Amino acid sequence: MRCLMHRCCGWVLASLLFAPIQGTTAAATERQSASATAPSAAAMAEYRRKLEEYTAARRKYEAEADAYWSSVAEKRRLRQAKLRKNQEIVPADYVLAQPPIYSGPPKPVDPSAPIEAAPPKKYVPLVADFLRAAAQEFGFVPQQPRSEIEYKRAYVKVAFAAGLTKEQVVRIYAFESGGDGKYDVQAGLEQPKPGAQAISTALGYNQLLATNSVELMAEKGDQFIKTLSEKAAQLSEEAKATLQKELAVLKRMISFCRSVPDSWSEHDKLANTPKGLAIHALNLGRSLAADAEAPGFRAVRARTGATVLSAAELEMMNLTRRRQRPRHPQDATGIARATSNFFQPGGYERQSHRWSS
């Protein structure tokens, strides 16, 4: 026992004696490492020169960009005021020029700065999250299509009923989902690439955002209830009972979506809640998913009496949540080309990356 105690005391004494030496050695090693990797005066001078060039170019670009996006915001306010007064929207109510693009030198890397890990990207909810939220928040499990062709047929049927031609349906599908996307395709995951990540909640053939889903239920919920009720009336008793349960859930969802003022910003807040994500799961069920874009198509047809819409008008309609058809068809292409009118700067930048990828 005594031998063991002496041995322990010896270990403690040794650790106390050598600790300062080890700490000093570690500190010296760190200093040597820092001095060995410290950038030279010439490297720092070159960095400062590049930083000045970058800063000057960036300031010039940001001044142009701020002026451009301020003009877009002002035009949007004017259009909203005209819409409230039921006045005609004309091409002059849009910014037809494209936003400025930064073309200056890249931001230089400070050679004296420590290497920092990139901040984690904001998590974008996935299909599994929408389904989980639907089950947890509303006890709802959407009946997903038995096959892709079943969904395609339902989608085409709804589109034709809304007055679209075969060519228009194909163009919308090709533009929104890449031409081979499935009914549950999500933005950023159109192709099975290594490391692919969702860039938004945009979902399905029409790439509706979670905010779109909330807004559709708030504004067109009664139409969805009518559509589902008509479907239920044509089914057998067992299938009808299943659909009636879905109707009850749908009514609760609509009530939630109408709990805030009818504005995009308010709907966006709801869309980022568990209940909002649950509502987005409606796009995954065969009962209503194909009908999701139908209210917009029908609204355009009702307002204009149009039975055929050009590709530019369709894209215009897709970008304008109000589903307003241009009153001057010859100008539709020009307006649709300036898609920045329908985005905030950050959203436009994210979409630009998607379009160019």
C-alpha cells in the first residue's frame, strides 16, 4: 500500500514539475507555426490592392442594383394600387430591363485570416417533412398516386378542362420540372446528382412553393372543397367515406390558412410552420394535387375570355400570383422576360442559380 502511495505521489510530482515545461513548449510550437505560415509583406500588399479594386467595383454595382430593385419595388406598389382600384395593368407598369450583373473582380482572400469552416446552409424541408407534418398536425396521410402515369393523366385532364392545349401543358411541365420530373419532384433535386440538395419547397409539376399551397387554400379553398365533394359523390360508399374524411381535414387546413390577412407575407409565415408544411403535403395526394394550378388557369380564362394562352403569358401567369393576364399580348414576351418584377432580390438570385445550373 505504502509503495503504491509513493508511486502515486511520484506521478503527481512529476506532472507538476513537467506541466509548465510542456505548456511552454506547446506555446512555442504554436508561435513557430504561426510565424511559419504568416503571409509576407508583399502578399499582404497585393491583398490590400485587390481588396481596394474589389471594394470600388462592388460599391458601383451595389449602387446600380439598389436603384434597379428600388424601381422594381416602386412599380410593384403602383401595380398593387391599380389592382385595388381595378385599373388596367400595362407594360409601362413593369421594369422591362434586366437587373444589373456584377462583373468586377472577385473578393480576394485575406492570407492572414484563419481558415474558417463554411456556415451550415439553412435546412430546406423535404417531401418526408411535409408528409410527417401532415400526419402529426392534421392526422392526414395523402393517398399518393399508384403510378406516375396515373398522375400525369389526372394533371392533363385538369389542364385541358382549364383551356390549355397539349403544347402548353408540355411546355409548363418541361419548364417547371425539367421535362422528366415526377409528381413529387422538388426544386434542386430534379436530377440524381451526388450531393444534390433542395433549394426551396417548390414541389411537383408546377413547382408550387409551400407559400403557394397556403395561399391557394386561403383564396381558393371553397373551390377545392367543391371539387372534392363532386368526386366523392361519384364513388362507392367505402371510397366516399375515405374522401369525406379528407374533406374534413381540408376544411381544417383552409381555416388555418384563413387565420391571417390575405397577403403573401402572412401566408409565407404560415407556410414555415409545421401546419404550413403539412398543407404542402396536399400536392402529394392524388385527390387534389393535379387541381392545384387549376384555379389560376380558370381565373385567367374567366377574366379574359381566353381559350388559348401563349407560352409567355403562361410564364407571366406563373410568376404573378394574382393570375393577371397581360392586356397587351404583343407585350407579354417582354414582360415575362423581365422576371425580376416578380421576385425580391434574394429570391431572384437563388432562382438565377437554379436556371443556370
